[in-house]
Amino acid sequence: HSPYHHQLEQRLAELTGRSRALLFSTGYMANIAVLSALLGRGDSVIQDKLNHASLIDGARLSGARLRRFTHNDLDSLQRQLSNSEGRRLVAVDAVFSMDGDCAPLAQQTELCQRYNAVLMADDAHGFGVLGGDGAGSASYWGLDQERLPVLMGTLGKAVGSFGAFVAGSETLIEALIQFARPYVYTTALPPAVAAASIAALDIIAAEPQRRQALNARIKQFRQGAEALGLDLMASDTAIQPLMIGKDGDALQLSQGLEREGFLISAIRPPTVPEGTARLRITLSAAHTETDIDRLLEALARHRSGRANTDAPQ
């Protein structure tokens, strides 16, 4: 644990409006650490059915009873809360990695408070881009530490570095330091990586125009896709899934786009349910208006069967 690690933890706590933050090597390890350290047999962990695999695995390792509710369905969440026993923790993706939509955190925290449950949000895809200051989903929804007690974020997405963090109260962080095995029994991030993350946070704070540019590209893409009649899923974030359906069709379209210079992954089962294969289009502030126009033109060509297979890489 170097001064760079300490400085980064302080900066992350300050940005997210939490008392403290603790660094982890990966987001996967952070999620497993929280759930296995805070829960045990006789407790209940309640999760959205579309949660990231690391949250599911953390629940299984904890020994707590895992209950799952229908995606973003508040009634389903309430039913699971009312039927749960022991200590209750509700864990959700703040931004869902394969659908791009957001969890209704403000309403979920109200339910958690009603049933004396702790709310945990995995903000891997919100941190750095959502909220006026880039602090992520907690800032976007206006949720302080009391209403959203456990906040996880990653440093390998918008921050462009590596690693992850958990932010929350003094008690939470001390508990993780003492009892979270994925924190205690692994090598820390290299100090140079922590220093790179600090530099990235400086950029997030000083250059809000990057988030503005990203939002403009998202709006441009969605308007263009709607004009083309493409089957986009309901997402206002940088993750823009294009529903295809059949695995082979999604893979063929992904490969065709790659030949034209677009790297867009085909997401297929078991990552997503059978029959919902899709292209996961991920936008960034580095993309230009021209990039988006070219992508829309390529999608239109492939849709009409007029793809140019001889286009330059």
C-alpha cells in the first residue's frame, strides 16, 4: 500500500461523496469481497436477474440465500424482500452491461429502507460518465452514503486504467480490510497504475466536455438508428445494444462490420438468454460525428445486403 494507493482512495471517496474507499485488483474481486465478507448462512442477498456474473458468484460464495427479482421490477423486488430472512442485502448493476439501461436506484433505496436492507450498486459502467461531475450513478440519482451504503466502481472503463474500488462508511471499509479475503490475500495494484488513475480523475474533473461529447454521440447514434428502423434496446448510456436474435446472424454481422473497420462484439448465449443475441455497440468521447455516421451507413448497408467486403480495415 503506497502513497499513490492512499491518495487514489482519498480522491475516490471525495468524488463519490463517501467517507472512505478501498482499492481492489478487479471489479470481479471487489464484488466477491463485499458479498462474502458481509453475508453468511442465514442471511439473504437479493439480486436483479440481469446482474453481472461477479455479483452472482459472490452471493454463492457468501453462503447466504440468493433470491433474484425480475429485471428492474420494483414489485418483484418487494416480494423478494418481504419473503427474505436474516440480514438483507440488495445488489444491482447500476448500469447493466449487456442492456445498457439503468437500475431505478432511487426507488430501490426506498424499498431497502422500508425493509431494513442494505443496497449495493455495481457502477462499473456509470462511474466517470454519469452525473454532472462524472461521479457516477450515485451522483446521477442524488444518493448519499446513507441511502446507497455500498458503492462499487471500476477503473478499467471510463477511467481507462485498471482495478476497482468500494466506497462507503468507515465501518464498511474497515470490515472489508479485516474480512474480505480477495483484498487480504492478493497483490495490490502496481503503484504506477494507481498514479495513472489519479491522473485520469484529474481529467474527469477538469474536462467535462468529454462527457458532453459522449452524450452528443449517444443522441446522434440513437436518432440515426431510429431513422433506419434498427432494433435498439432502451438505453441512454454509452452501451447501445442492437438486438439481432439468432447467434449466427449476430456473429455474421459483427464479422462484416469488422471487415469495414468497426470492432463491435457479438454477444451470444450464455452471456445473454437464448434468442437475444445482439451487437454491443459501445460509444466513447473519442468517437467523432463522422465515426457515428460511418457506422450508421455500414449498418444500413448490411441490413440491405449491400455490404462492401473490400472496404479498408
